[in-house]
Amino acid sequence: LKDMVEKIAATGANVVITQKGIDEVAQHFLAKKGILAVRRVKRSDLEKLERATGGKIVSSVRDLKPEDLGYAAVVEERRVGNDKMVFVEGCKNPRAVTILVRGASDMVLDEIERSLKDALNVLRNVLRVPKIVPGGGAIELEVAMKLRDYAAKIGGKEQLAIEAFASALEEIPLILAETAGLDPLETLMKLRQFHSDGKINAGIDVINGTVKEDMVSINVVEPLLVKSSMIKTAAEAAAAVLKIDDIIAASPLKKEEKEKKEKEKEEGKEETSFGKSSF
């Protein structure tokens, strides 16, 4: 054990974090060398520490090299409430971080965690496609109006399909208006007027219950990736429902037809037998 500790110290390491336990004798030698030891750390946490500090997970002390070491400015144990936690801070190029969440109850913690995940997912989507669109139903109404203009040039049955798609998009601002306590139809007419005048960012401010001419000015925006995915998914779901409806309407269940015929035969036999007995 002493040789193993000497090997660790020779690489210049002053913190050791391991997945398994550490013998008491080994702990004694590590303490004499001024090396902080943290034991029984989950594999997933070790992998995150590897990405954060730039170090490498080594399965054996014999394979340990100075280039396998990571870097952190501070590694210390702190008490958080009734629990003790080890904090690793000041990494040079961290590719993994931990967000410590505290709350009065499990329900509060779950809500905070959900909100954080939503915020991180929004940030991820913006980084993937660095484009945003105005929220509050502004983009849906603008697209609906453009589709209606396009439908007028197409004509025929295709025009009806395009107009139906536009009406479906307008459901978003209608629902937002109803949620905000506004009159849906009146709000829709007002939004159409704004968009006809070229104010394409006009939308519904649900918080204040008003119609705003520019949703971007009050920081109500949505990632383009989310909006385009939403419209695409909704269209695919509607198409799937329509296909299922066609299959059901065109192919009645054979079992039901068979049972119906058998029931009709039985009723016919009963009527015949009753007629013979009456004579």
C-alpha cells in the first residue's frame, strides 16, 4: 500500500477520487503525503469529473502517469444542510458542471429541476440552430396569412387543404387569447390587422392580457428549431389520424359481421318456431 501511495505522490497528484473503498492504512499514508482521498464515488460521477477536470479514469495505480492528471483550483468538503459534499471548482475547461438545487420540499425540488431542464433544452436548441422567432402566436398567425395568400393562387381542392392548414395554425393564438382572458375572435381580428400593416412580430402578451405590436421587444421569443419541429410533428400526427380513420371506415371487423349474421339466423328460427306453434 505504501508503494502505491508513493506511486500516486510521484505523479504530483494531491487529490484521489475512487469508485471503490480505500483501506485505512492507505488512508493513513495518503494523509501523510497531503493527498485528499474521496472514496465510493459513482461511476457516472467519475465520468463527469473526467470531462470537467480533463483527467483520465485509470483502472490501476500501476498505469498512472502525470499526463493522466486533471486540474481543479479548489477541491474541498463542505456541509450543505445536514449532508457533507465535495466541491470541485475552478476547472480550466470544464465540459461538465453540477447545478446544486435546494428546496423546502420534494415537490419544489421537482419543479425547479423541471424548469432547469427546460431552460437548458431551450439553450441547446438555440445553439443547434441559432435562430429565433417571435412568440405569443405571432409566427403562427403570420404563416397562416401567408398560406391563405398562397392558397388563393393555387385554386381547386389544394386550396381547401392549404386553408385548413392555415386555420389549424390560427388555433394557437386563439387558445392563447382565451387563456389570457381575452375575446378570442376580437383578438384574432386585431392580430390580423397588425400583421396586414406589416407588424409581423405582433402577438399576445398572456402575462398582461394584452396584444403587443412587437413580442421581441418584451423578450417573448422561441427557438426556430422548436417551432418548426412542432408544426412538422402536428402535421404528421394529423395525417396519421386521417389514415387510421380511413382504414377503420373501409374495413369493418369480420368478427362483428359474423356475430350479427348468427344473431339474425337465431332470430329467424325463433320466429319460425313460434309461427308453427300458433297453428
